[in-house]
Amino acid sequence: MSDWQSFLAGRGASLDPAAGASFGNPLAELLAARDGTIVADLSHNALLAVTGDDAAAFLHGQFTNDVQALAPGAAQRNGWCSPKGRLLATLLLLRRDDGFLMMLPAEIAEPVAKRLRMFVLRSKVKIEDASERFRCIGIAGKGAAAAAGRAFGRAPAVMASVERDGSTCVALAIDRFVVLAAIESAPALWEALAREATQAGKDAWEWTAIRAGIPTVVAKTQDEFVPQMANFELVGGVSFKKGCYPGQEIVARTQYRGILKKRMALAHLPGDVRPQPGDNVYGATFGDQAAGKVVAATPSPEGGFDALVVAQLESLEAGELRFGSVAGTPMEIRSRPPAAS
């Protein structure tokens, strides 16, 4: 058990290698995410550091967003695509004075780093795991900006950061923040935040991402979605004015020729069977052929599960999705992107 895990256990956390920390009352954590403020352990994520004289140019040529335009202290969502234009990773990219930090799910971090290194060639670029240099903490909810402001002197603007005592706070939205806490100050920072927020684990944090419509690619959904299928351009993850990157022609063709047949929507599934990323969803029009896939799902504060699903526009418009099979449990479509309205 790491020092950080020991600290969280001392704060009442139960630790699961797959699910991360939980603080004894999952429903209370979810309700706090919906109605109050949470401070969440984000140990299910990893950090990759990309440094070197050519780091900006290298990442600009690999990712879906305009990395060259990113100023030190600023952040952006980014995608990394296969040559087929399908997402291999979605990530948060922070530019620092000494290079870049990428936050992405731990389960795909090492394969992504290994594949990225294949394209470095003679560029002056170094890619290394920086997870042990920081502790990742999330702050979300109605009081998140106030809590971040008290901890860091001020709350940063959206997709900007502030630093204090070696720790960095990045605003993902007006009510969602990621803290990259220096190891030595992480426990005190957590305790300060926990005085005004409910301690929470992975599910509560991921629920806030699902409700915000933020897709996260994991191992089971790699190479499944063109960015627009997952609404990634709608959350600022794609630049259509930058130069080439892997899959760029397909992404651009999808955007400008109007050939998109699937979109991501927020759905609710009643019952106690938890959907998993990559699970199929079905629509009556398509019979036994899957109409789409689950991107992410977490328990809902109201019971059942809230999920992001990428599905055929026809099924979304008809509101006829079912989980698991064409005769499976109906899914209620809670919101759809503009193109699916």
C-alpha cells in the first residue's frame, strides 16, 4: 500500500484496485456530487510528462487540438486517433514551463506512451510516466470554485491553471477542477478541501463527467469512435484549423461532408445491472445488429445508472434504445447533442 493509499485509508477510505477509493457511503457521495461539493481521489488516472525542445511540435502533429497555440499554464482537451480517425485516447493536456503533462486513464497510459514513442524518431522529445510525482484530486459541485479558490488563492478560469507550493489546480469547467498535488503537500491539501466537501471516489467524480457530456476512452472503447461520434468537438477537443495528425482526413471529412451517422447521448438505465464501457445498445430499427455502444456509466443518485452512449441517430431520435439486446431494458434518453435533436 502506497503512502497515499495509507493516508486515504486513514481518512476512512476502502480501496479497490479497479474502482479506486470509496468512503463508505456511495449514495451520499453521489448526492453530494449532485447537490453539494465533492473532493475525489483520481488515482484511476495516470500522468505522462512530455518534454524536450520539440515537444510542442511533436504533440501538435499527433493530437486533435491546436497544441502549438497552448500557452504555459493553459490546458485543453485532446484526442489521439488511429489512422482510421478513431479515438485511441482522450486526455487533458496541460502546458507548463518545462513541457507538458497529460492526464488519461491509468489502464491505457503505458500503451499510449509506448505507441507515442514510436513516432518520436529523431525529435528531441522525452515521454515518461510522471504519476509518482503528483497525487490527482478532483473537486466538483456547487462549491467547487470557492473551495479551489481558498486552497490556491484564487480559482483559475476554465482551461487555465494556478499554482501554489508545487501543486497545480486546473479548471475543467466552472464547477469541476483537477488538482495535481505535490506529494509532500497532498495530504494537507486533501484535508483542507475535505473540511468543506464530501470525500468521494471514482464513481461520484465520473458521474460529474458523464453529466457534463465528457467522453473518456478506455481500453474497451479504443478505436471505436470518430471524435464527432463522441461529441468531442462539442467540448473543445478538436481543432479544424490546425495541420495534419493521424486520422485527420477522416475527421475533417466527417465534419464537412455531413456523413456522421452516430452521436453520443446521455441516457438513464433503471435496474441493478451496471453497464460497462463497450457494452452494446440496441434499437428496434436495427434488430439484432447493435445500434451503438456504452462509452461510460456510473450509478445515478436517483437509482439505476446514468450513461453516455454512442448510437445511431435514428435510434436516438426515436428514443428507443435498449441495453444488452433488442429485447433488453429500455434506456431513457435524457439529452442529445444538437445534431441529434
